[in-house]
Amino acid sequence: MKVKLHIRGPYETRSVEVTGELSIGRSDQADIAWSDDGLSRVNTTFFIDNDELLVADENSTNGTFLNGEMIKGRPRTLRNGDRITIGSTTEIEVSIADSRSSDGFQNTFQPAATPNRSEAPTSPPPPARSSTPTPKNEDGPPLVVIASVIMTLAILLLGGLAYFIVSMTSDPSTGSGSQGKNQTTASAVIPARVIDPLGYEDEYDVEDLIASWEVAENEIVASDVSDVTVGSGMNEEFDLNVSSAFLEDRQRKAMEKRNGPTGVKHPDLNPPKELFGDGVIKQKWKLGQMNRSGYRQPMDFADLAEKRMSGELMEMPMATESFYLDVGGSAQDIAFESFSFKDNKQKIVPGHPKYDTLKRLADNFAGQKFDLENAADRKQMRRRLLRMFQPRARHILKELADHYFQRFGRPLRVTSLTRSMDYQMLLNQGNANSFKVRGEGSLPPHTSGCAFDLARKHMTIEEQNYLMQKLAEMERADKLDALIEYGVNACFHVFIYHDGVAPTRASLTSISVDSFPFLAELSLK
């Protein structure tokens, strides 16, 4: 029996032959490691048994769908032309050998047999006549007809009532009802991972944990971004004076069509060992150190505003010759809200403890004035606050971007800097592999002000290899820690040491969850 699977995603297409058993997932534990963050480590298995092709879901987080129907329990038999959907964006079409094609396979996909709605269904043969006559109502229709009408009306009435009750009681925070997503709620706390035991998800696996936080924002639309005009007397922030036209120019240059091969997984990609290994452990150690030294992570945009005014974090220009910030694309224009795990969300209005902080910054945002009552101004303020960064990290990003620009003549695309906790949770609402929030005290890398992501999907293999070698060189010099991320948000995740001191090997091996309770849910195996 000859079988081919035609696998399609937004960035890759592949055809593979099934000869025995073949599994697909997002990790190397699967026979085919596929770039889709919605996949579990081992998501779906295809196998041949007694000249039949079968498919089984490995208890994955997001399921396996055969022709639109979720597979549950026992394996399902597949036919030529069947369509499988898995993860967030992956589609698989089944092609089974056919003698009509010279290579043993059909040249075109044949959809699975479905009823033709335009044709009248074939009626079953009429039942044998009963010798007992049907009871009739001598003065009207047969009693059977009357009973059928009454029962039909009763079923419709009960069905409508049930639908009304379900729609009124569905809880969007649990993903039930019409929204159908794994969503977080403000009343919950951060973070424990949504796992699928048989799909090999592990809430204590550091790579799973970090990958789940790597949630991309919507791509920035330059024409929707306001110019930054720095006021007089703000010389130390003069480089923030950037127009949306320049941002658009840098965006266009970064994303221009390449001549060489691109891709997030390619046989010629050569990630150095520094981009794997103990990278996440280093980040955990430094994040723990920040917590111990009293760092207060920004829970909302008012906290970001406070950190900007105090100088703890500094604003980055939205574009320079060698990089541009693709951040703030998901920023909202709603009224500002405070957030805490204890008190939930509250609108920041006059009289609220955080109102004066936001008002002082809005009145003089490096010489610009914003109106907190204006929706457009609130969105632009949010975007500027999402450009915040740790002062030491700024120079390291510039060094990396300048090297890349000198080599390829293009700016780096930076896809995240500092996020407040409520903004991170907003992004995770639409992420199939996101956290459900259970325990307070975690410090996600992007709330530390020390992390940034560099998108790589648009880069050639040559560009990616060059950048990885530069990241490895800077890591060996103890300037940063870098990780290569795959999937939908394929990027280089870069973490800067807030104090300029890399953790020692001895400190990494001495990590104790008991010593650092806030790392309990980020613990090593």
C-alpha cells in the first residue's frame, strides 16, 4: 500500500510517504517536526495496518480533525482525499495509491465521499404492510400524524430552551460558549501551562514554558503610528524624534524580497550550541536575582509609565537606520486600567492612586502632550510605553543591529521589548499554547525589560546563520543569552543581564526551588 501525506503550513509545504508509522508534532520527538506553535510535541500519528491507513490523535492540546470532525478515542480509517487539520495552521491531504496514475498516485486530490445535497436521497424500501390497520380519527387526520406534530413541536421548544440556557451560562474564561479559546481572566493568576500528558507537554519543561510566552503581536501598521516630536530641552531623548514615514521606510527595507532561500527550518541552517543548552536556565537565574533584589514587574501601563519617569526603563526610538520596532500592533485605545492579581482590573480615573502617574506623563511625554480622554492618544501612549527597555540592553541591541546592517544593508525587525503583565495576558488570550493562570509570582522575560525578539521568517538562511554566529559570539563574551525559537513566532529570543554580570556555572547548578519560591512553576526537572 502506497500512501503520501501532503502537509501544508503558511511557511512550508512537504510531501512524505507513509510506509509504516509516522508521527507529526512541533518537537524532534515526532518523526516530522513541524513549525506550528499550535501543535503538541507529538500531535498526530498515521500508520498502516492490514492494508488500511489510520490516524490517531496523541491526546494533543488542540486536537486532530478529520474532514472537520475532531478525532476522539480509537484511530480512524482514512481514504484518498481526506483532509486532516492540526495545530493552528497545518493542513494535511491524504493521497493513496491508484493505478490510474503512472507513479501509483492520483494526480489530483479526490475529496472524501460526501452526500450530494442536490440529489434526492435514496429511499429505503417500503416496509411490509402490517395486517393491523393504523388507528384513525374518524373526524380528522390519523392519530399518528397528530402525535408526530406534537412531538416535533415539543422537541423544537426544548431544543431552543436548552440553547438559550447554554448561551447564557457559558463562561468565556474557560473557552466554552461561542468564543472557543483558551483564555485568561483578570481574576486568575499566572502561570501554569496548559498541558496534554500523552502529547508530551510538560508544565515544568523550560523550553515549553518560554515558547508559550513567545506570543507575537499584530504587525505594526506604520501609517497608524503617530510621529514622535521631542520638545525643546529634551536633548537626552532627541533620538526619539522619528516620523511614521521613516518607520515605514525601515519596515519596507527590512521586509523586502530576498534572492536567497528563506525558512524557519532548513537543512542549511546552522544554529551554534550557544543558542540551545542552558540558555533558559541562565534567564531563570537572572530573573530570580532581579526578583530577590526588589524588581517590581510592571503589571499595567501605569507601572510602565512610572518606570519611564524614574529612568528605570528608557524609551527606544521606533526606528533607526539599523533596526525598527514592530511593537504595539495590538495596543488598544480603551481607557487605561490598573491590574493586580488581588484586586482585578479597575479603570484609572481621577482619584485612583495611579491616575496622577499617567496624567503627569501624558502632560509631558518627552515634550509631547496626550489627552487621557482621547482614544487615539491612549493608543499612541500605549505604543510608546511598549518601546521601553533596560538602559544597559539598549547598547547591546544597537551593537547587534549595526553589525547586521553593515553586512546586509537592512534593518533588524524587533518584535517585542517590554510588556506589562496585563498586555502579556491579552496577547496570550488568542494563543492556543498559552498559559492558564494559577499562581502569582512569575516573572516572564518580557516584563523584566531585559528581553527582545528578532523576527527571522523573512531572513535568508545566510542572514540567519550570520546573526546566530554574532549572537553566539556576544554570548561567549557574557553580554547576553540567546535562544532560537521555531513555530509561528519564529525568532531569536535575546536576554540581557540587567547588571552586566552573567551567571556562573556554579550558580546555575545550585538553583533550588525551595530557595526561590517564585520559581516553583518554572523549576527544572
